[in-house]
Amino acid sequence: MHYPRSTINRAVRAVACSPFTIHLLMMMRSQSVSLQEMCDHSGVTAGYTQTALSERQAEDTLLWLIQVGLLRREVDGQGLTDSFRLTPLGRQLIDQWQHQGKDIPKPSLSDRFQNLCQRWVRIPV
């Protein structure tokens, strides 16, 4: 699937500014990961987050990554769950980084500011 460069740049910036690790994203490529697994010290212990996150912090960041097109909520027979998976865009980025032997890029100060502004007004452009 081909995505516009602006979409890819926005997604890379969003995940780079997030507290999540490439290990979490690689797990989400093959299976859903529940919100509880990412929260508090269990997220750090599992290698999913860089620091311990509250449930609210984790969910807010996950919702932003959904809005920019990297993640989706898992659905079961009764509706939405508290688990998340990668979208095709997310898979494409992870595959590209893995193929190149890279990690999630480190965000610049400009990246952090732009991501913060876009999250604040919730404009995914």
C-alpha cells in the first residue's frame, strides 16, 4: 500500500514522540496487546514502554497513534476491546525499520513541538 509522504512523516513523528518501544510495536504486528500490559511497571518490565505509564497516559497516547493511522483497536464478538494492533501503515514502518536494522527514530525538539501541537488540537495532518 502506498501512503503520502506527509502521512508517513506524521506517523513516524508520532511514534518517535511516544513512550513506546519498537518491541511493543513488533508484538502488535503479530498479536494484539492489551492496555493493562502497557501500564505501570508491567509495561517497562515487558519492554513495551520506556517509563511507567498510568492507564490514562497510555490510552491517550494509543488513541493518538490510532488517529495518525499507526494502530487500531482490536474488536471481538461483543465490540471494541482494550487491546491494540498495528494497521498496515504501522506494519510498513516496522518492517522498514527492521529491514534496515533501525530502531524508532529519536525525535528532534522540532518533532516534539509539532507533535504536541497536532495532538493538542487533534489535527492528524
